[in-house]
Amino acid sequence: MDFVYIGKYVNTHGIKGEIKIISDIQEKSLIFKKGFKLYIGKNKQPYLINSYRTHKNYDMVTLEGIDNINQIIDLKGENVYINRLDLDHNILFNSDYIGMKVYTDKLVGEVVDIIKNTKYDILVVKGKTKFMVPKIDEFITKIDAQNKTIYINNIKGLIDEN
């Protein structure tokens, strides 16, 4: 199995076992749907989603076979994962970008971190210096997930090569 971290089970809601998940993944519609399998905790215990809704900043989920808060409260605070192989689409999650090589017309560095921003994520790239690349089409021209490479436009001032 190829587990991918998607968020954290932060609390319950009500007494019927609905849980609050805080998640910043972008493709929620492909994951948070009835019948999709989530894995919760260090042991990655599998649960099927029964229902999904959003509430404020939370993804609210009920799980099949859970109809009481006492059946799920012990996993509160645990990480939530999916199995990448359960997805119908190939999705790149932020964690997939870490370690990718970054090129303009030559190798300029490697992605070492991702900063969450309100409008778009920012790749932190370490080469001769550290610089940031917004994760938007104007800057990123191609992503080759299989070869773990990203090609970017070398916009003036983006990379300080001094």
C-alpha cells in the first residue's frame, strides 16, 4: 500500500460519531465521498466514508459502522491517510513535491519544503541559494512525477544566483 497523509482527526461532532478532519489537500472531491476508504492512526485502521460535508474549516465525516462517539473517540488526534492506489486519478500531493529536482534550462535545485499560502502553495527550492516558486502555471511549465522533476520559467529575479 502507498499511504498518503491527508489530514488530522481533530475532534468529534455530536454524539453519533461524526468526526472533524482538518485537511488542506486540494482534490477533496476525489477523496471525501461515500465508500472511499480512510486509514486512521499509527496502525492505519481502515474505515469507509458514509457521509461527508464541510463545516467552517473542517471536513466532517461519518464512517460506516460508527454510530456512537464512543466507537471513535479513542482515535482523536490521530493522522488520517489514504491509499494512493484507491484513487481513480493520479494526484500529486504536496508531500510528493519534496525531493523533486527543479530545472530551468539547467538544474537549479531541489524542493525542500512547501509553504501553504491563502491563494496558492509555494515551493521552497534549495540550490546555490534558497528561493521560492509559486505553484502556479506562470512559474511551473512542466511536472514529471515519474522522474521527480519540475521545470520552471526562469523569470528575472526569481533565482538569485550570486
